[in-house]
Amino acid sequence: MNKDLDHLKLLGIFHTIWGVLAILFGLAFGMLYIALGANPNLEVSGNLSPSNAREFLIVVGIVVLVLSSTYGILMIIAGGMLRKHRGYGFCFFVSILDLLGFPSLILGIFTLIVLVRPTVKELFKGGGALPPVTTAQTVSRVA
């Protein structure tokens, strides 16, 4: 049981860290695209006019900002829920969402492995409370 608690605690910390990093990287790249789009001296080669290229870069920057912030907030919320053993379905959904990106793929796989354990499901059903210890479990721990 301690193994499950330790794993959930670590996964919660990693989800929180990854969520903060996702927001920071999204802000950096989103602001970069917006700054490029706001540049009036932007030179464009190809079929787009400079004004259309600037509008396109600004829209891409805003989309990156919104998506990365939303993803980061979901990750931070899931990290807190994993540490508190609440919201099993939400944590499961976020771990599947993790499978869509490369660095978060590893985090998503490990989270799914931990979440499908029957003992972890019991932790989440109990709302964060540990399941009752039976006499057989007590005797096996002493031996």
C-alpha cells in the first residue's frame, strides 16, 4: 500500500511540474509568434502577403498560448488530485491526454500503469482514505 501512495505522490509532483513547464513554454512560444506577427517590417517569401502572414502568426501565437495554458492547468489540477487520491476519471483522462506528446508520453504510461491497479482504485473510491486493514494483512506484515 505504501508503494501505491508513494507512486501517486510522485506522479502528482511530476504532473504539477510538467503543467508549469507546459504553461511557461507555451507562453514563450506564443509570445514569440505574436511578436513576429506584430513586426511591421516582416519580410515574407511565398504566396502570402505580409499583412496576411502577420495575421497568421498572431493567430498561431494566440492558439499556442490558449492550448498550452489549458493543458498546463489540466496537468496541475491532475497533479493535485493524484496526491489527494480524488477524481479517478479526471486523472485517467489526463493520463490519456499525456500520451499525445513525446515527453509526457512516459508520464502518461506510468500514470496509467499505476491507476489501473486495484489497490489504487480502492484508494480513489475511499476519497483518499486508506482501506481497512484485515487481520490476515496484519499477520503477513509482522511475519
